[in-house]
Amino acid sequence: MSKIRNFIKEILPKGGWKIPAIIIAGAFVGLFIYAFTVSRSYSYLSDKPEVCVNCHIMGPYYSTWFHSSHGRDATCNDCHVPHNNIVNKYYFKAKDGLRHAAIFTLRAEPQSIIALDASSEVIMDNCIRCHTQLNQEFVKTGRMGFKDTKELKGNACWDCHRDVPHTRSRSLSATSNQLVPMPETNVPKWLENLTK
């Protein structure tokens, strides 16, 4: 127990800085908790498709997925995150999510979102993973990953299956009137009442 006290005394600032340092650290922890709650960061740990529309620009993508054949059997994460192990899954989700958050926060999103090569590789691996029997028994294409198709100038799955699961008209303005389950507001009721 005395080792822990000595460690705490060692890391705390000396002199008159002790109380301001505690207040500043508390403010940072409080701001982190507030930002984590308001941004609904906890919801991204789940596999629910509704989480994707926490960012309003994902509405058209949610809507086109929901009305596709994949909307019945696959979630967003079934296609868009790796499934080889749980560490890789959450690492990829965190990396991709931070990139999305930065782009959306800076309002730098393009009119039509196009997957990066790393995402395309994950998506194609998941196409192959779900449709293995079709690829190997019926179509006899075997297994050719995204990198192979890119190097050999072949086609990715979506080059032929253009409208699965998102249609071609997936720009932000093309499906503007679609109904999607938008998240509830984070504005407190007392503040909402003041603005009415």
C-alpha cells in the first residue's frame, strides 16, 4: 500500500500546482466522457445497422442497403469489417471510424462516398466468405482476392453486381427523401423548450 502512495506522490505535481493539476485532469476526463456520450461512441461497439446513421450522411447508404436483398440477411459490419479475428475487427472499426469522424467533422465528405483500397479488400473478402459455395461449386471462380484482381486488372465483385447491396444512385442528394431511423437528439429538453 505504501508503494502505491509513493507512486501517487511521485506523479502528482509539487508545490502549488497540485490542485490546479487535479482540476485540469478532471476537466479533461469530464470532457472525454461528455464527448463519448454525445457522439454515441459506445454504440459503435455493436453490429446494429442503425448505428451507421448516427452520421446523417450515411442515410442514403442505409436506405439502399435496407431495401436490397442484403438488408434481410446481412448487417453493415458483415460486409464492411474483417471477420478473421475479433482484434482485427475492432481495430479496423476504430481506424475507419476515426477517419470517418475526422472527415465528417471537417465537413470534407464527398458527394458520393467511395471505398478506399483497404475497405475494398475487406468488402471483397467478405463477399467471398459469404458466397464461398457459390464461387467454388457453381461459378467455379475459386478465390481471387481484391489485391489479385487489382494486379491482374480483373473485376471486383461489385464491378458486375453493381446494385448489390447499394444502388448506383447513392450520392447524398439522390435518396434525400428516404426514411431512415435517425438517432434521437442529444439536446436536453430544457434547452429544446427554450428555443421553441
